[in-house]
Amino acid sequence: MATKTEKAAPKAAKTTKPEAKAAPAKAAKPAAPKAAGTKPNALQQPLKPSADLGAIVGTSPLPRGEVVSKVWDYIKKHNLQNPENKREIMADDKLKKVFGKDKCSMFEMNKHLAAHLKA
């Protein structure tokens, strides 16, 4: 009588064969070049920060992801996260102008940043 592992081994061998055939097809997909005239998506679109936000991230147009990254760098550099609740940001004078209040959650932050970014 065969054990469970002996029965499972032939099934495992069968499943590896289709994967080996599918792997070359997957490798060919990423090699396809992008069209030259494609527009960047919403996260890659450079946006002009307001004067208040520009005091933190700079005044040159930046993609939304870089703006958020630079704001987080500012928050961490100036130790503005609440030590008891790291999701809460305690705003200093510059961030108060952006957030409009003394404290803000990290989830609210993107809503406030969006109000200070223009295309």
C-alpha cells in the first residue's frame, strides 16, 4: 500500500510541467516596450505645490508620491509623530498651514496635501 507522500509526489510532478511551459510566456511580456507618447498616470503627474506646502517640499512641480515622501521625511526629521500613537502627526508651524489644525492622522494627511497640489 502506498503512503500519502508517495501519492502526492506524482501530482506535484504534473503541476510543475505546465508552470515550466508558462514561464517563458511570462518572461516575454515585460520585455515589450511602452508606447512613446503615453501619458503618466495620476500618481506620476507632476503637480505644483502651494506656497505653504512649498516651504516643506520645495516649489518645483513634483509627482504626488514624491510630495508624500518628502513630507514624511520632514515629519521624521523634526520628530513630529506622536510617540504614543505613531499614526498621529503633531503639526509644527509649517505643517499647521498645510493641515489647518494641530494634529492630523496619517490617513487624513493625503486629503490635506491634495488641497495644496495643483496641476
